[in-house]
Amino acid sequence: MSNLLLLIPIALFLGLLGLGAFLWSLRSGQFDDMEGAANRILFDDDDTKTPEKSKRIDPNDS
């Protein structure tokens, strides 16, 4: 029973802390760019390596 007297205020504090962080992120413009992620999928990444060309076997080369 004494554990609940300690855990309930801690849970309420952590919940309010999370809510405060969420509200702060809303006010600071964290979620303002709604089209950036949607447009980002249309562009290729330049960092990916292209596979090397495999050797072609010429049927006339015997």
C-alpha cells in the first residue's frame, strides 16, 4: 500500500511532463511541415550505391 503512495505521484508527474513536452513541441513548430515527408519520398537518395555491371557473355566469342 505504501508503494502506491509513491508510485501514483510519480506517474502523474511523468504524465504531466510528457503532456508539457508535447504542447511545447506544438508551439515551437515541430509539426508545421506537413508536406515535407510526402514530397521527400519522390526523390531518390544519392547515397545509395549502384550495383556493378555484371560481365556479359558474348555468344559469338568462342
